Amino acid sequence: MRHRADIVGAVDFGSREIRVLIGRQESDGAVRIIGHGTAPGHGCVSQGVIQDRNAAQVALKKALAGAEKEARAKVRSLFCGINGKNVETFIREGNVKVEGELVERVHMAEARDIASRDILAPGKRIASSISAQEWYVDDLRVLDPIGICGQVLKTRVHFARLPAAIEDNLVACIESQGRELEDMIFLPLAASLGTLTPEDMELGVAVIDFGRSTTGLAVFRDFRILGSHSFEWGGYHITRDVAAGLQVTFEEADELILEYGISDEFIRREFNEEEQEEEPEPEPEGPAPRHRDRKEPARIKLKTVVSGAPSIVEQSELDMIIFERAKELLVKIRQHLNARGLAKNLVRGIVLTGGASVIKNYVALAEALFQVPVRVGQPNSVEILPHEVKAPEFAASVGIVRHAFEYRTAVRHGRVEARGAMRSSAKRLAGFLRKYFF
């Protein structure tokens, strides 16, 4: 009989879609996605904040039902991603002396507590991922310090701090479905867990998670996180510009962006990529023709323009709008990396994930701007059964699943203290023992 901890549920409250995945860990450690479900998130969530609780509950119910039906299993708790402009991130260290020269669980808890003290604030909650914690015994890095001999234990932890109201509303939404929130993870970290290889993590890489209303960033090198951030803009800003410039609906703007993408001609012009000049064809003998055929500019027939606006526009107008906004978003990320001295660590380049990363030529634009290798990150390190999940927009969701299994393993081994459903189960068991045996 399979233990309940072998199956986890993950939810990503996105602005475009609410996604639920159910994963199972096999006896050999392999992770398999056995169920997935989605529901439109428009109007429910924006920049990681629930906007309409009733609508979010309906969407979560639909996505959860689809995932559980496909998995033929029901989950009692969910792991959740957090993101948005209201989420701050910190990397802090904590040191404790080891009494008895043997590291115990209490030393780890004290070190984490010391690391978090200066970021505690009224009305705020903090979260950290087991994958973004480092441990050192007498300045020697170890994977699991429990039982290691030494004088001083040090930890280096990545924290995400968010307003309590954000977590409370996420909890209420999850509990409305009869489930509990087991743990949270900062979404850019989840996207990294879902896409990066060990070589990426060691050599140095940045993950850019392009969402609908937010963009997440995480930078790694030597298997440690160097920095992270959540920007308060995403692919929707390109959509808004196209809708405003061409006076069409947001839906048609999205269709145009996906169909035409970022103009490779504009990329060449902007970054001075010289085209190979073709040798001129010899002039034909005899009298010169009165005129030469000139190539007509490409035009686009629009479907949903407002009254009085032109229904046919030149493609170059659309190309300009998409290019300028897409470039602006990447420039902001480059400025952030340069200001914090992180750009020098991108030996393996940049990995783009999220729904907006599939825009045509976004990779080419990023390579021209950052001057490092760039690729679109597909979910990896799991056996993904549903074809729909093999896409960049599911990278963070897959990463939440991976985090879930790492978290449960750490709880069982005493490396972290349980919260959410596992803590509730422990409390119920303790209450039962006290009532009937003590």
C-alpha cells in the first residue's frame, strides 16, 4: 500500500490560468505527474493577489477536480506558489555554537531563527524553500548537518516575505475546497526547480519566469541562489500596448502577438547585425524599363477594431509596438542584474519560462540584449504524462511538485518543522494520545 506522502498536490494561482498538478514519487525517487487541471484565472488573481475570492474558489475547484479525476486520486493538502510585487526576498545567514560538538535538529532550528530575525515585521509572513537553504559546519558546506561534528553551525537561507493578507486569502481559497495549505514556495525558485539542470546550477544561470502580470527572476551559481526578484509587469503589458495602439480587444492583441511575435528585422536593426550584401544583378541590355516593381508593405486585417479606427494596418506598426515593449522589459531585468553585480555569473546564460516566453523571437532578442546563451526552459526532472504539461507555462507548477517532495523528505528527517496539513495531522495525533492514553 502506497504511503500518502508519496502523492502531492500543487497549485499555481496565475493571472491567466490557475493550474493544479498532482505528482507521485516512485520507490526509486522518480517523480511522475499523474494529473493536471486548469481553469481561467482572469479576474481571479493579479500579481499574486486574489482579486475575487468567490471566482478564485470556483476556478480552483474546477482545476482541482480535473487534476484529481485524471490522477484517480484525491489530495488532502496543496503546496502553493507565491509571487508578485508585494513579495520581498532576502538572503540571510545565521550562526550558532554547537554544544556537545554534534549538530542536532535544535541547532538547525535556532540557526534559521537567527537568520530570519531582522526581516520579521508586523503583518508579514515569511517562507523559505528547503532547496534554497545552505548549511556549513565550521565553514565546511554539508548537505545535511544532523550528526556532523563541529563547533559552529551556519546557515544561509533565502526568504520570501509577503503580507499576511495574501497568505490568509490563499489559505481561505484552498480551505474552501476542503484542503489545507501545506507549504509555500517563491515562484521563481519553483520555475528554477522545474527547468534547471545540475550543470546550470553549478556553472551559473538566470531564470526569467515571464508570467501574465508578473515576471520572476532567480540567479544561481555553485548550487546556491545569489539573488531573486519579482517585477510588477509581465506579458500583459505587451498585450495592453498592442490593444491600445491598434485599438483592438485584448483577445485579438494576444492572438496577434503569438502569430507575429518579435520582428527579427527590428532585432537586426537595433543591434547592428549586418546583413550579407547580395551582389547586384547585371543590368539587362536594351532600353531601361520605365519603372521597377517595388515590394508592397505587408498589411494586417484586424477583426475587432473600435468604430472609426482603421481595420487594415501595416505589419510594421504591430512589429514596432511588440518590439519596443518586449525590449523595455528585458532592459529592466538587465539593469537589475548589473546593479547587483549578478550579470557576471551567467556562464550558462539565461533560461526563459512562463507563458510569455513562447513569443516568437523572444530568445533571439534576449541573446542580442544580454550577449549570453538563452533558451526556453521546458519542465524536466519529472516523468510528465499529460502532453499539455510539457510547456514553459507549467515550469513553475512542476517545480512546486518537486519542492513538495523535498519538503516532505526534510520534515520526515527533522531538517524542517512541519506546517500546514502535516502539522495539523501531528496535532490531531497528539490530541488523540493525550485524550486516551494520558
